[in-house]
Amino acid sequence: MSSEIQLRIETQVHFTNARHGRREIQSGVAPLAVPLGRTPRLARLMALAIRFEELVRSGEVGDYAELARLGHVTRARVTQIMNLLNLAPDLQETLLFLTPTKVGRDAIKEWQVRPIAAMPCWRSQRRMWRKLIAPARTADASV
């Protein structure tokens, strides 16, 4: 005795544009919310410095010179990026979670943070950081 069961499934299908004009199907799932703005360059560099340090510590990469060769940048540039690790831990966290830039240029540039990272005393670093972000806070408050 043969019994056939008919099953009918209904779902919504969403089409999205993929690379080179190709269309892709996203079935049954609403598209993820896209964050407004872009991640500031300084946040990306801080994350990169942390990743580079992991690579060196694990032995996957021998030294900063090898990182420079792999990244097609100068050793000096790798050192500038790695110097972000000299910042106080709370400042590193602040950099990682900078608010996204919605329009225009980033509020804080890397070259502005370099002198702070060069300071060996974390208390001094925090004081310098507060001075750096003070103009940005007053500009935000006036808007």
C-alpha cells in the first residue's frame, strides 16, 4: 500500500544584488540591519595592531619586518600601527568602539594619537586624550 503525503511550504523570498550584477536569493530571512556610517580608520588600525601582536606572539609571523613585507608597507608604518598597543587599555577599548563616521572625515586622526601613545605614563595619556576629544565634545553639544 502506497501512501503519498503532499507537503506544501510557503515562504517569502528576497532578492539582493550581489557582485557583478548577479542576483542572490535570501529566503525567509529579513536582511540584516546595515550600520549607519563606516568604522573609523583609527578603530580599524587598533584592531589591526591587536591582530598583528597575536600573529607575532603565536609565532605565525617572525617579527614586524615580516609583517611589513606581507602587508606591502614599510617597517616604520608597522611600528606606527603597533605603537597603538602602548596606549592604556581603556583608551585602546575607546578606539575600538569609536562611533561610526556618518559623513565626511573621521573626527580623530591617527597622527593625533601618536604623541599620546608615545607617552609612557597612562595617567598622562588619559589627560592628553581628554584634551584631544574636548573640541569634538563641544562641537557635538552645539549641534
